[in-house]
Amino acid sequence: MFFAVIVAAGKGERMNVAVPKQYLPLFDKPIIAHTIEAFERSPLIQEIVVVIHPDHEDIFVKRVLKQFCFKKFRKYVFGGDTRQESVYRGLEVLRERKKDFVFIHDGVRPFVTESIIERCAERVQETEAVCCAIPCVDTVKFSEDGNTIEKTLDRKKIWRAQTPQVFRVSLILEAMEKAFQDGFYGTDDSSLVERLGKKVALVLGAENNIKITTPFDFIRAEEILRWEKRIC
Ligand code: CTP
Ligand code: MG
């Protein structure tokens, strides 16, 4: 069975607006509602856990839970100071589902598609760990000090990680607990599994599966909705 943990407990500081970015209305609904709906639409997903910031409980209940009729929504829990802690709090809800699989997804990536979810679900059953990513189109430079370039990396070997990242529940719990013990904080979930020496499979994401981080991304998000002809 497949579960989803959607993390939305961040403060959205880089967006620089008063409303936390996950609650900004994108056309007809808050960003987070688009994201939850994307998982609702996939017949593969059984249940959805949403991780929110404790200060956002009112806005989440009023503007999201009460406005939309989510059939697979199981519960919300409060996140922590880092994304990694927030993911862990969501995973704790699934502690009894060790043999099942969990999609970990950013609440501010509303354009995840059914086909991405299908590709991940298919692959994770063979590999236990997948990371959705896209090939890098830019030439990538490595610089130790941010002033001069040490070398140019081979672009063909560079992938930009996205979410969802999908794991067997027992494996990601083990990886997270080891990371916390070691005081390691990664910028994604896959890196914690990589540290265990376990192979993580790459699954093709999509250019449009953006993480809404800055005001510019918000404009892109509106353009993507228009492109998908969801708004005119
Ligand atoms: N997130 C979370 N808990 C945290 C930090 C982040 O659940 N302590 C979530 C965010 O809500 C977001 C996702 O992780 O859905 C990706 O994080 P990011 O884009 O960095 O969001 P924020 O941390 O909210 O933004 P910023 O870093 O600009 O403050
Ligand atoms: Mg952040």
C-alpha cells in the first residue's frame, strides 16, 4: 500500500509575504490544497498525512480542511524546526505500516502528476527507495569558495532532485533515526538513505513539478496553471 506524507510546516521566509506561502491562493485554492488534491486523484494512494506548523492550525482548518472534501486525508500533525524533523513527525503516524511505502512530498509542489506518482510507485516496489529528479540542463561549476571555479562537472551525471521521494516505511524510518543520532541534517530525504549505503533509484520528475520558493516561482506557478488550461 502507498501512503503520502505532505510536509507544509515551513515558514516560507524566502517568499517574503505575510501569509505563509503554502496558504497563498493559486487561482481557486491555496497551494497546499492543490497539492493534497494531486495525491487524492491518484488511485494508488491510500491515505494522506499533512504536516503543518502549529501557528498555522487555524488557517489550515479554516481555509483548507473545511473548504474541500478530501476523502483520503487521515490526519494532520505538527512539524518541527527543520524539514527533516517535520518529515519524521509525519512518518511517525505510519510507524505500524513498516512494510508499506510512503511518498514524501513538499506541500509547495502542487504540480506533481499522476504519471510521476505511477512511475515512482512502480519503481519503489523493486528498489525500496526512489528519488524523483530531472536531468540538469545548465553547465555546472564546482567552487570551493564561491569566487573561483575548481572544475566543471559532467552535466550528464547531474540530476536535480524533486519530490516525491518514495521509500519503504521501515527503511526511511531507519535512515531518519540514524541521521538524527549522527546529528546529520540533509536537504532531502534521499540523502539520508544514501548515507546508509543503500541505492536510491532515480525516477524522472517533470520540469513543471516546481517547488514554489520565491515570488518568481509563484508567477511561474500561475503560468503553469494557465498552460495546463486550468485557468484562462
Ligand atoms: N517544511 C516543513 N517544515 C520545516 C521546513 C520546511 O514542513 N521546518 C516544508 C515546507 O512547508 C515546504 C517544504 O518543506 O512545503 C520545502 O521547504 P521550503 O521550500 O524550504 O519551504 P519553507 O521552509 O517554508 O521556505 P523558506 O526556506 O523560504 O523559509
Ligand atoms: Mg526551508
